[in-house]
Amino acid sequence: INDILDLAKIEARKMELNITELHLDQFLQGVVGIIEMWAKDKGLEFALEADNALPVGVLADETRLRQVLINLMGNAVKFTNEGQVTLRVSSVGDIDQDETHKKSQLIRFEVEDSGVGISAEDLEKIFYPFEQVGEHTLRREGTGLGLSITWQLVDLMGSELQFESEPGRGSRFWFELKAPVFETSMVEMAVPTKAITGYHGRRQTILVADDKLTNRLVLREMLEPLGFTIIEAENGQEILQRLEQRAVDAILTDLVMPGMNGLEAVRQIRQMADHQQTPIIVLSASAFAEDRKVSQEAGCDAFLAKPVDREELLTFLADQLQLDWEYKAERAESRLAKGIDLSELTPPPPAELEQLYRWAEMGRLPRIRQYMDHIEAMGETYAAFVQVVRTLATEFRQQELVNLLDQYRSSGETRGT
């Protein structure tokens, strides 16, 4: 239903781009974090290759660009059973200033996989609405609208989605986006002076219900790093089953799902003695007032439009769950921004250090954050190192992390100099 609504808006020329200032590195890390979890579940490698010449900040429609990349990467993961999926982002070159006197860059976004590939006859129809190609068992997993919407969104952005594929050898999709750039100082102003990194008190459990895996992954990526335990359901019936199995502190549910929909599930939840006061928020691509009214009458506490705004969601959770957020000072206030005294840190053995360096160069910061648990378990000796690396990875400071790890590699010593 959400895909059909998007397609209808585009074809009726009622969809407009919402251009905002975008911190490019932070944006890419967030998108990768969503898909990397899915790829990991399938046993696939996932790599981000970002050009060092990319600007720090650009002007673009963050929501629609994210939708395009998630659609392309999601398809790549879906049709790849072994091997790797890669997102490459590179600067093709500067463009002359336009009438607004802003310098622009031509940025190339490319998604490549080692999957099943697409036959020549199927290549001609992959962008048709409701067309599905590839293995029969995989066709059932979607509507056949993803690539059609992606193609039209890229066209709306003033570019053209191109592709090449060979059966048995994988596929490659790419497009080039003209993006006005803005100065680093403006980017720093756009980054909040403080970022939420967690909350005080006991660990809270949130049930996320949506029939689309990518939507569940988006919410998991938003909430799990903050310390929430996430459990998932694909429809209303599964919501009720999960609630019978364990207690939850809040429920986030899609409105339209196969079988029992979100509203019917909410009505039944409100009849359960243990969940009459449990905060429930409906997430929907529909913005109709009637849907909001029906949701409220069913017993929902809030109605948020998709794509979900992170700040709006966290504000709701803080209010309903009485959360006291923990904050991490960003660049201007961070001790790390003033320079790191390497003599205070003990790095891990060379093998672990080399692995971290490779991941940092590839931009796999979510994987580095996870790996810090392993380093931490190796002993208290590495506690300070873990804290510094985890902070740099969490704050999406890829280049600083690469430089730090490279200094240790270059020294060839077990302690920094």
C-alpha cells in the first residue's frame, strides 16, 4: 500500500522534493547500518566505498535519496545468496556555480552485487510497475514496485538510473546526482551540539511491527544503538503472539499489514489486562485525517507519518516511557576533538588492529562498534582504546578513525607513541 501511494503521488506529479542540508558521511553511515544488518543475517559481506574527495555537506532530499539507496541495496541483498554487496559513492567532479552561486558536485551512487543477475529479456521490463523478475521464490517478497519507484525518484532528482547485469554474475545500478555543496562550518552548525547516546535506568523493550523488512530495519537501527531491546512482528497476529511470550514497554506498528492489520491488533491489545496502558504508536505512509481518527479511537497514543522522523519518535518515547536521555558532546565539546594522547591508549594485537583499519577504510563503522565488544572482552587493558574508537565510530568520524588506527599500524608497537 505504501509503495502504491508513492507511485500514485509521482505519476500525479504531486510529489515534490524537500531539499535540506545533508551531512553526507553521517547520512551514508545511517543507510549502510540499515542494510548491513540484513546482509549479515544472510551471511553476506557488505562494503561502503566512499571517495575521499566527497564534500562534507550537500543539499538534497534526504528522505527520497535514502529511499532510493535502500531500494537498490535491498534488492541487491534479496537476490544475492553468497558473496558481497557494495555501495560506492564517488565525486565525478565539480560543476560551475549556478544562479544561486552555490558550487555543485556531480556525485555518483553505485550499488553492485554478486547475485543471480538479470537475463536480457528481463532487463527490458524491470522498471515496469508490478513487474517482478528473478527467482519465483523471491518474487513473492515484494510488490514489484520498488525499482519502478526508484527509477522515477531518480528522474525526479534530475538524474537517470542506469544498470548492467549478467545472469550468474550479478548486477550493477548507478546514477549521478548534481548536488550543491555547502561549507564545513555550515555542516558543523547543522549537527546538534549534543547527541543522544542512550538513557538512564533499566533496559526498555520495544515491539516493532511491519510487514516490510526494510522498515523494521530502519527502526531497529534508530533504536538499538540507544540501548533498546527490539523484538519484531510482521502482522497483527504476530504482535499478539509476541505479547504472550514476553513483556514490552512500547509498541510501534504499521497500519496496513497482511492478515490481521495494525488497527485490529491494537483493539485486541487494549483488551489485554497487561497492555491497557502500554504506549502504542501507529506508523503509516497515509496522511489522511480519517486514518488518524480511527487510530486514536482504536486506542493508539500517537500517529507518525512514514518515513519516521527520528527526533519526533524519540520525543514520543521519552514522554511516554519517562526516559532520561544520556548525551554525548559532539565535535565542538568532545575531548577527542582536541586531540588524542596515544600514550594513554593500549591498542589490541596487530591482527585485530589490521581488521579494524580495513573496516574503517571501507566505512563499516557499525561493524567496528560491534567489534568493540570483542576487544573489550579481551581485557581491561584495552578499555581506553575501546572508548575512543567506539566514540569515533558512533560520531561517524571515519577519517579521524582511519588516521588513529593508521598511526598504530605505522608504529608497529603494542603501545602508542
